[in-house]
Amino acid sequence: MNEKNKPIYDQIIDNLKKYRKRQGLTQQGLAMRAHMSPGYLSQIEAKNYDRFCSLDMLIALAEGLHVPLYCLFLPEDRDPQTPGE
């Protein structure tokens, strides 16, 4: 990972966690929806940048959260109130 991109990765990961928790989902619940292993999602959320996911996986996670993909990239101050709800 290029260090200059770290803030973008952090934003995506923080949003994944925020939307997952907002919906009352566990990592296992979201992993099932996104057709991935809970361990892999755990590594992503732990900010293990060597294991960051592909665009296809980000799309699957956004679909599992019922939020538009772009919401995962938004800064905190641009967060739609209740996307997908």
C-alpha cells in the first residue's frame, strides 16, 4: 500500500464499521451477506492493509450493508443520515 493512500483506506474501513454497527450486524452477519469469511472481514476492519480487499469485495460489502458504494468513501461530515434504511 502506498502510504499517501492510508487516509482513504482508513475512511473506507471506518465507514464499513459504522454502517455495520448502525444496522446491528456482527462481523459474522455482514460476512455472510457479502459471501466472505468472518476472519477476512475482521482483518479488514483491524486495518490490516496487507489484506485489504478488492473493488469486487467492496461492492459485495456495500450490497451486504444495503448502502451505495460511494457511501464507503465519504468523509464523516458528508455522511448521509440513513443510507439503505
